[in-house]
Amino acid sequence: MSEKSLWLFIFILLYAAYCFFWGVRGSRHNSDTPEKYYLANRNIPSWVFFFATTAATFAGLTIISQTSLIFHDGFQYVGTAFIAITVPLGSVFFFKRQWMLSRKFGYITPGEMYYDYYKSDTIRIISVIVTFFVAIPLLAVFFGATGYLVNILTEQYVSRELGMWVISAIVLFYVTSGGLKSIVSVGVVQSWLYFLTVLLLGIIVYSFVGDFELFGRTLAKAATTNISIWGGTNGYGGGEYNGYFALPGVIQWVAGLGKNEAIGGPWTAMMIFTFTISFMGIILSPSFSMWSYSAKHPKVFSYYQIWGSAVIVGLLLFVFTTIQGVGASLLGANADFNSNGLTINNLLPEVSSKNHTLVIYNIISLMDKYALWLTGLLALGIIAALQSTAAALLMTSGSIITRDLYKAYVNKNISWKKELATTRVIILLIFLSSLYLATFAKPAMVIFSGISISIAFQFIMVLLGLLWFPWISRGAAIFGLIIGIIVVILTETIGQQITGNRLPWGRWPLTIHSGVWGLLFNGFVCFSISAFSNITKIDIHRPHRQKFHDFLNDHMGLHPSRTKLRSFAYVIALIWLFFGVGPGQVIGNNFFGEPGAGYDAWILKIPSIWGYQLIWWIFGIGLIWFLSSKMDLSTFPNKPIQTNDLHKKPDEVQGEVNYIDKVGTGYGWILILIGIAIFSIVFYVYFV
């Protein structure tokens, strides 16, 4: 065993010991009641929620992909870092209201809330299905990346599969044993490791590049060439620019990837806008909506939204991750940079376009000659980042499937002791399914993980109806959700595969992300059916839904001194959405100097688009602060919340006979459903 492998194992053992400690401790104190196990007794402190939720939301999804794609696509991809603003923007509008309803009516899962509000089994079951197909592919990606990292850094001493199965078992232990309390306790340290790793990797790359002026001058020289993997912008975006340094226009009327690709690269201003909006799906999904129920009070959300997401994650993505991705090209990883004499230090091995995810692993290995212990620590940071999101998904998906499927339709009167055992069995099955996918069905893993967040994003209309607009009817929410999911599938790679490549468009037609394509059709169907229901007065459930909105409006409240600011809030939000992350972002291509004009012409001494994005990121922080604090969207309710029984609780039967009750009880149905899902995935991969 090499010294590098030894350091990696030492850090993993220390990390595992910490995880096992919290798993054991959690099992002793957090398994007495459903609320303790599922929601940490609805009492997660501010600072714990701040760290754990930030890591769970962003760490696993960005730690590898963001660096590798900036390396591959250049500064046009940096704009996707605005997820640090759009994700908390989504939580600003939805988290506090969900928290209030969960406190009022005792909801543990979003499915219970959907059912209680819409009086619809369909929405509840769809939430279970979406949870399943979001969780398993993403878990497979996280676990697979963990195994791949261990395999590379141990120089193939430990195989990908062995590393993946063994290290992922750490997550399984503390999730099943300690519940959400253990997850957030471990999540605090995982967030620290995530922050530290991204910070150190950025500093390491910058130190090998040299100084700021050398960094800028080399980039300026590269901008005068046409060495981008996507070539030049050919007039899109305001001029003939290197696609590595500019957005290729506002929108391009192309069929999409795989059919007719955009000139200069796919990341137009509209693509960045729709991608970052679609990424809200991570916190709109039932799996992450459930986290809002666990907070001690809604003021907690503002700390996560402002400081965790907007400030810290924004800084890491816009600055340090960008330095990693761009710096890798200047350190020998980009063959085009090397062949054109643009390399500052030839330290990294060349990475092909198809294997760009290797970049971050190679950056870590830069420390092999200087500090092997640091190599092990950085590797642990990536593992912890991946596991932070994985643990959250594993816990909430198991909880949702148990309560919204098994308890709701199979064994309604199950005792808590048996429910807990069922939850742990289901978590184990989800865990094994994801590892199977990562081990034996890698193509399916990639395909399904690519659409999971876009599908989850379609719940936005369901939540808008539940939390903001009582005129959105039950039928509208159901059909809109179904249509939105179908459209997402048809505008992704899987749509072409299902139809035998017969669709006239490819992935992301018109440089619009699949999540927003789904939303457009989802919203149209939802608004149309709702309008028809209200005009014809056939929406008999409107009074029932109105009770929820009366409660929310009565307790939400906006301080009288701030009511005049409501119009101002709309204006600044629209301005930011248009100029910051939306179509106006293309202005940034040459706002601070044209890309090919040379270093002396760059006003900020960095590429214009990067400087423009940094400025609007700072404005975005202000927007989140204003909405969450000044518009009272993440503050304490204006009056205490009293629980009562105004309506039928989600799990009450009152003489009704559930059709599944006639078929049978036990774990059999869960095993059958999960088995069918696994069979479907395997059948698709190997036969379709």
C-alpha cells in the first residue's frame, strides 16, 4: 500500500468513526416517535440547519460537475453558478409556508400535505414515484463517484466497486440508525469539509498558475484564438468571440443537442436562465421539501438562504471553482491550450473532452509531491460532499415511500415500531438499488440522473396552488404535473431513445432546458384547466382549499411598514432575473472589454462575462436578503400557530375501505414495487 493510500484510509477511518458515533447516539435518542426519527423532533437549531442544509443541497451536485464543466465549456458555463441564488430564491417562496402548514397539521411528509390539501391520492402517489426516480439515479451517481475517487487515488489498489460499496455503507448505517438528527449532525462536518475542499483546491490551482496578472494575461492571449471546444460565436452574443470567453447569444433557434447544436456552445443566456431556474427542482422535490418541516423556526431559513447558499456557495462556485476549471486548462489539462503555447505550468495530464470529470481528481493529485496527507484530506472532502446530499436523499426518500405508500395504502394502522422497521428496510432497498445501478447499469444511471431534477421541478405548480394560489384546482395540478413530466422526458436524451430517434428535436431544443420546457406545458395546462373550473364553477373543493390559504394569510403577514415595498420587490426581482441570470446576461460579453481586445483593454483585468456575473451575483445576495428579511418571507409568523382538527387528517380512515387492504399487508408490496422499478431500468438498458 502506498503512502498516499494510507493517508486516505486514515482520514476515511476517522470520518467513519465520527459517522458511527452519531449513528449510535441517534439510535438511542431519536427513534421514540415518528417526529424524532423523520424530522429530528422539528427542532433543528439555526446553525445546524444552516450548515447541514447548505451541504445537502449543493455539495454532492456541484463538487465534481461544476469544475469539470467549466474546464470543458469555459466561462460561458460559469453563469450556471447562479444556482447559488435561484435555489434559495425558490426556498424563500416555499419553505416558510410549508413549515407553517406542517406545524399546524402535523405533516411529516410532503405527500401527506398534498393529499390533505388537494384530496387526491394521485398527487400523493406521483410524489412517491418521483421521489423514487429522483433518489436512486442520483444516489447511484454519488456512490459511483465515491468509488471512482478511491480507485484513482489508491492507484487501482481498491477497485471502484469495492470502494463504492464499502464507503457508501457508512451512509447507510448512520441514516438507518439515527434518522435525521444523525444526518444533520454529520452534515455539519460534511459542510465544513466541502467548504474547505473547494477553497483549498482553488488556492492550489491559483498558486501553481502564478499571480493574478499572469493569470489574466494568459487568458487574454487565449481569447484572441479560436481554441474553444465549441469554436467561435460567429456573431452570436455581439461579435466574433472565442466560445470559451463569451455566451453564444441570447437564444439560438436550433433543434438541440444530438440534432442541431448551437454555434459557439450550448450555454446561451436563455440556457443559463432556464438551467438555473430548473435547478430549483432540488428544493421543490418531495425529498427536500421535507427538510423545511424540521426547522426550529422559519427564521432559520434566512441563514441558509442568505449566508449558506447566496454568500458561501456563491463565492465557492463563482470564484474558487471557476479558478479550478479555468486554471486546469492553464496547467496542461487542455490539449488545445498546450498546442497553442498557452500553458503556464505543464503539471496536469491532458484530459479528453469525453473524460473531463477526471480534472478534479488530477488537481487533487498535484499535492502528491508536496503533502500526501493533504491529498487524503481533499479526497475525504469530496467523499463527504457526495455523502451529504446522498444521506439526505436516502433518508427522505425512504420516509416518503414508507408513509405515503406503505402506511397510507397497505397497512394504515401499523404501529410505530413496525413503521420504523419498515422504513429501515425500504432505505436498505433504495440503497441496494442505487448501488446495483451504479455497478451494472451505468448508462441508465447517467440518463436518469440527468432528468431527475427537471422532473422534480414540475412540482412547482402543485406547490404554487397549495401555498399561494387557491384558484389552482386539483385536476389542474394533477394534469399539469403529468404533462410537465412527459415533456421533460421528451426534451432530454431519453426521449430520443424511447422514440427510436424519431423526434425532430434533440436535447434542450432552442437552447432551453428541459425543466422549463416541462414548466411551460405544465403551466399552460394548469392555468387552462383552473380557468375552466372557475368559470364553470365545477371546482367544488375550492372552499376546502381556501381554509389553508386563510390560515397562511392570517399568520404570514407583512409588517404594515413594509407593505409599500411589495411593488419594489417585484421590480428588483424582475430586473435581476432579466439582467443577472436571464437574457440580459449577454451584455456581459463585452461590457468590461471585448474578449479578444487584449489584457490592457479588460477593465477588470478578467474576462468581461466573468466580471459581469460576479457583480450580479453580489446583487443576487442583496435580493435574497431583501425578500427573506424585509418582505418577511423567512421570518417568524406574526402570531402563534395553534394545532387543531379543522379537517380530516391524512391518515384517518373513518370507515373507508382501501382497495389495497383487501389484497394483503406486510413488506411484500414494497418489495414488488421496487423490484418492478429495478426490472424496468434493467430491461430498458439491456433490451430497449
